[in-house]
Amino acid sequence: MLRRVLAIGLLAAHAAPVALVAQAGSRAQIGPASPPFRESAAFVIDPPRVGPIAIGMTIDALYEQVGRDRTRLVDEFQEGLFGPVLHLSVEGGTAPPPALVVGIRPRDTGFFVGGVLVHDSRFSTSDGIRVGIRLGDLPRVAWPAMEHCEQGPCLVLRDQGLTLGLEEPAGVDLVRGDIAPPGARVRTIYVWGAPANPP
């Protein structure tokens, strides 16, 4: 499901990659002195925002916020189609790069942030959801039934605009439709929109 949400759909075979590169290369040329991840507020997940990145902002605006030097354009070739995302690295990361994977959506007026996949445990919601934490260590009591996403078992939190990829505890199989056990850990966080909006 994560890849399906990130996927941009079918683009013209030759025009789209050229247009994307042209968009990515325009205007924003931020050097390594850009400081967006030096303050604690930069690591707050508050859908539809992840730090300085907001779903719906233009890719040019993202470059201006985080610095183009932090990003790498990658084609994930989703379902055999051109699937561009931005891999974003943050200094001092808690996991191998990228810290964030930014989905790209095309519109008539350019390219926009479609969603953000979080791998770095420094990013956290106000109620403590972060990569690596056990569900049983969070204050939330009621969790929705598990679903099966592209990368494995997950929890879709429609009231928060998040999808949590889960890591199975040793000796426990996570089954779609079951309630996740307290020992399950958050493996990834996908921020797909404002709270209560379906993905």
C-alpha cells in the first residue's frame, strides 16, 4: 500500500523524466550551510507535516527548505512504471540513509510532495510515535486491526494521517485483521495526509 500511495501513475514514457529533471534543477540551489535539522522542531511529525516538509508543497519549495544537497532523486520503478521519489539524508541519522523518502506527485503546475516515509527514529509525533518504539510503550490504548501493506504488516491510523509499518516480535506472526501485540515495534512511519483523511 505504501508504494501504491507513493506511485504517481502513468506518465509519458520520455517526457516525464525530462520534465522532472528540469523541475528538480530549477531555482533552488541551497548549499550545505542550510540548517533545517538543527532545531528539535525539525524532527516533529505533525501531519500533514514532517519537520520542515509539508504534503502538498512544491518540490522546489522542499529544496528551499531542506537544501538540495541533502536529496537524491531515485526512480523506484513501481509496478513497471516511472516512480520518482526523493531520498533525503539528515546528519547524525539513527538508520542507514535515507532518513526520509519523499513521494512525488505531478500536477499541471509542477511536482509536489505526495507523502513522506520516515526511517529515522529522531522524528516523532507529539504522543511519542517514532521508529523503533514498542506499541506497548505508547500511551494509545486502542489500535486498529492490522492490515497488510506493500512492505509487510502495518497499522493505518486514519485519525492521525499515518501508516505504521511493523516489525514482528520474535516468534510472533502478525496476521491481517488481528490486533497488534504490545511487543510489535514501529519499523517505518508513512505520513500521507491530514488526520481523518483516508490514504
